[in-house]
Amino acid sequence: MASETLFERRRGISRVEVRSGLAQVHVGPLGEPLMARRLDVLRVIAAAGISIDFLKLTQSGLSFIIPAERSEATEATLAATDLRYTVRAGRSIVLAHAVNMRDEEGLIARIVRSAIEEGVEVDHIGDMHDRVLMVVPDDAAERLRTSLERNLGVEA
């Protein structure tokens, strides 16, 4: 009997991943002209050789994720400016992977509901065609992973 080759992943959440060792930086309020001020912040960070991820534009500034080991360098860089900022250490990104995430009606809502029901403080949420990313405190990341796997039927 010939075995069948699977070309597509099954619908729904296929796996949940945790990436730890991060810190979250919020810069703002920046004042006007807002777009120019955001670019100034990014130039200062780039000049310091600090790699960022998960850039989010806020109503009055911006936020991003950095490797935790770059927290001190980031604080020193921002302290040398007139910018208002916070650096929150101990952050993780929880990624829920699913093919055609945005086409699965209610799937993103169920993921967010699972975080809310677990009482997880979610700093940021982002989505792509095949995953949802949530920035959460380190101490909640594994709890959220377990909840997502249990509540959304992730196969081990």
C-alpha cells in the first residue's frame, strides 16, 4: 500500500513557539512632527548598532523589541537624548503558527481570548498570514503556550 504525501498542513494552529531573552522599549511621547521624530529615534538606535524587532508605531511614539543583553546599551543611548522612554526587561514572544491564519474565521479571536482567560498581560499583538505574535512577560509565556495548545487543539 502506497503512503500518502501531505502537501498542506492541517487547518488551525499547528504549533506554538516561545522566544525568550527579550526586552521591550517604548519611546514617547515624541511631539511634532511625529514622523520625523520617529525617524530620529530609529537613527539614534541604528547608530548605536542596536538591532530591533517587532517595531510598532504608537499614537505618540514607537515601541520595539530588543535582545535583553542590549538593554543597557539601549538605555545608555536613549539617556543621552531628550527622549522619554521605558525599557521593560523580561519579555518573550509567543508565536501561534497556522496556515492561512487570516482566512480561518475567528482563529485570531480565539487566540486572544485564550490569553485573556489566562490573565496574561499582552504588551503587543501582531499577525501575519501564517502566525500571531504576542509580546508577554517571561513568567507568562509558557502558561500561554500551554493554554493555546490545550484550548486550540495543537497536536504534539
